[in-house]
Amino acid sequence: MSFWQDLKKPIIGLAPMDGITNVAFRHVQAKIAKPDIIFTEFVHTDGLFFNPARVLRPFVYTPIERPIIAQLYGKNPDHFYIGAHLVSFLGFSGLDLNLGCPAKTVIRSGGGAALIENPSLVAKIIKATQAGLSDFAKNPKIDHLGLKAKNLDAVYDFQKKYRLKPSSQALPLSIKTRIGTDKVVTKEWIPFLLSHDPSTITIHGRLLKDGHSGPVAWDEIKLAAELRDRGSHQTLILGNGGVKNRSEGEKMSKKHRIDGVLIGQAALGNPWVFSDHSPTRGDKLETMRLHAKVFEKHMPESNFESLRKHFIWYTKGLKDARALRQKIITFTSSGDLDYRLS
């Protein structure tokens, strides 16, 4: 049994979003209205092996975010085995395999949703990841993984800097995927994934070719849960795609008899999506200030200008949104928000 089974159903969680769900975003979300589960941005397993100092940044997290799942992508089973050790070493609550990303660069590399068409490789990746999680629990060390000395030092330095404690037990493996690439393959794809007994499968109800737009096939997500039940698997089934708030997520979970949903785009500039609170103008401005301060504390090496898109999202629905955005595009520090945002 993993922590997944202990979560109250339906589970309403924050979906992983590349370039979005960094530590500042997640920390603010957890502080304002905490989701039941939180995922990091994805990290490439090849990067973890060849240059962890460069790619570990998305794995910075704070205690308030727990339970927090580290998401990995790639296509080399050996590197997933190593990645499983590193995720365990950094003390995450679980590990998620990205088998659904539609980004062109990821697809061209053979990862993400492209793997839906390569089940034999997926089987190797799942088995290697499960073995890595299990082996770390038996022998919680990373010195034997074949990392170069400088890369091993980078992982130790990262763990020490952020005061992370290794997991004391085998982490649960979850999977995030889609209903297909250019055609729906739920009937074949989901039973195949279920045969590997992951703790959870999250299904984005769109095809790879649809990206993040268009109708969401909730009937296919419902079918996935039915296929799970027919096989008497313990795997949880979560839905993803177009869910606007916690209330809608709960209704969709009940209607389609699934264990919960992940919310992604609806959370942009709207951490209240998990509490169904209607924020005032004051709520939004105060949260923007909080977001800026958390960003500077936990991501000091990052360009403050990358926050501007988040601030612009916060202004959605405000009467003076245009005037606020004209100010936002000039902000270069949290001090700008303190003195120029009103």
C-alpha cells in the first residue's frame, strides 16, 4: 500500500506543467489552497545522468508541498533506473513517468506521448524504474550508479543545499499518459499499463495530435476505470483535461466513476481553483506579492522577468487588467510590486 491509497477520494491534484509548476508556483499554490497531490515539472533522465547540476532545478521543493511527485521523461531504461534512485535519494513522495507530453521537442526525441506507440520500450522503462525504486529501498545509496564524480557531487550538493532526506521506503510509481496519438487506443493501451501495476494512471482525455485543445474524451477515461475494475487491479485512475475547478473535478470523478482528476491550465493565476473561492482584487494583488517573494527566496538564480507571465495571469477578470499589465511588463523585483502595484 502506498500513500496514494490513503488519500481521500476523489483526489483533486495539481497537474505537472513544463515551465510552470516550479517551486515558487507550487509553494504559492500549496499555501493558498492546497491540492491533494502536487507534481513537479518533468526532468529528462538523460540529463540526470550526464549533467544533473544543470537539470535538477525543477526538483527543488518545500515541505508544504507534500505529497509531491517527481516526474521524469526520456526513453533510456538504464537512465530511468538511475533516475529512480535519485528521486528516492531526494526524498520525494513518489515518481511519475511522463508518457503523454505533446511538445514537439519531446516527441522528436522519442519521449512523452511518442512512447504510446512503442509499448515494448515502455515495458522496459517501467520495469527499470520499478527496479530502481525497489533497489534503492534495499540499499539507499547512489555511489554505485556509474555517475561521474562531478555529477555525483552535484547530486549530493543539491540534497545538502535544500536539506532533503532520502526516502525510507520504495516510492510508488505512477504514470501520466493520453488516450492515443492520432487515434484512440484506450482498450489496448490502458490494460497494457495496468499489467505493470502502477499505483496510479492519469489519463489526459485528448490525443497527442490535439495537444491541449479541443474536446476531452471523458468516456475514454471512464472506460479506463472500467478496464481497471475488470482486471481487479488496485491502480487508481485519474482524469485530466479541461477541468475548471475543484467542484467540477469532484462532479466529473463521481459521474465517470474515477478516483479523481488533475487540474492544470485552470490553475494559472488562480490558485483558488482548488478551494472554489472567488478571489477579490486584493486577494490577487497580495498573492502576486507572495509569489514574487517566494520566487526570489527559492529561485534566486532565475530571471525575475519569467514571473511576468504569472502576474499577467493573475490579472484575468480584473476591470483594470490592462493598466496592471502595463506595469507588470516593467517589473524586475518583488520591490516593484510593493511600491508600484496598487
